[in-house]
Amino acid sequence: MARDNTRRPARDQREPALQEAPQASFAPARPEVESAAGMQARHFGALVRERREVLRMRQDDLALATGVGRRFILELEGGKASCQLGRALVVAAAVGLRPFDLMSANSGDDDAPFLPDDDEDDARG
């Protein structure tokens, strides 16, 4: 196998676009958004905990059944707003909660996002 002895330009000469890429700046979330996210996370966690307890599952059992760590279950049930959505939905499904169930639990809340009326759900049947 022959060795390639050609000189390559220095890294900073080969990839100037990578060096000069502007840094993305993100505006901080508005306080009311953070407050709503925290409230929704606490509600979501309470629903998961309630269903887990109805099923007589321990947090360790639920973690094992869903492939997440016990710490994740603790944080989810504790209402940590930054829990990963995908994992949170897997855990919710494991205790029998569907996304629509989670959304309809908020239907009595005036600050909840738009949800279809019960009549529309019945019409879809």
C-alpha cells in the first residue's frame, strides 16, 4: 500500500466556513411560558404517578419495563419540565396513558391549549 506524501493545507485553511460560522443566539423563554411548562409538567407527572400506583407498580418496575432509569421516573413524576418528551410518552404509554388522554385531562383548564370538544371526539367515533 503506497503512502500518500502530498501535503494537505492546514485545518484552518481547509475549513474557513466552519471557523467563521456565526453563533446562534436564542432569546430566553418568557416567564409565562416557563410557568405554563412547569405547570403542565407537574400535571403530566401526577397523571403518570397516579396510573403507576393504580397498577401497583413501583418506580423501579416502571423504569425496567420502559427501559429508562429510575431517576428519569422520579424526575418525570416530580414534574421536571425538561424531561425528554419521547421517553416521557413511552412511560405514559406503559401505564396506559395515551397522548389524547393527557390532553383531555386539561380540558377544564382555561389556560390549556386548544383541544377538540367532546362532541367532535364522539363524531369521529
